[in-house]
Amino acid sequence: MSAKHTPGPWAILPNTPHFVRAMHPTEGMQPIATVYHFNGELAANARLIASAPELLEALEAVLPDLEHYVATHGPGPDKRLAIARAAIAKAKGGEK
């Protein structure tokens, strides 16, 4: 699987609070998502959307360490390994 999303970073810009925009030097400043009536829970949703590329990158970075731990120490965190794999697959458009 390879990500087919707009590369990060993504941000909520102060002058466009209803949009989560990508800020990428070669892609320009294109809108990624629109969050209307930006406050409370919707603002939290926008922050989560804006952090998605970094969250995916971080999870992919720690997955090999978790896999190595399971391979060398036994099945302790197997459930967490499955959760991490499922989250990555979901982010990349695969099955959960």
C-alpha cells in the first residue's frame, strides 16, 4: 500500500479557519478539508485532520520496533500491533 494523500504538512491557517489546507512547496496551498462553524468539537476534528500526515508517519516509524519486539519477546503486544497495522491500512485506504 502506498499513501495517495496530499503530502503534509497540513495546517489550519488563521485567515481561513473553515479550511484545513496543505502547505507543500511543490503542491501549493490546496484545501484538504472544510470544517464549517469552526468551534468546539469541530475545531478538534480540524486539528485531528491537520495532524493526519504526521500521525501516519509516526505510526509507520514505530511499527517496525513493535514488530521486532513481538518477534523477539513473544506475543505480549500482539493486540497493539494489530491495531497499529489496521490504523495504517485504514489511513492508506485498505481494509481495517
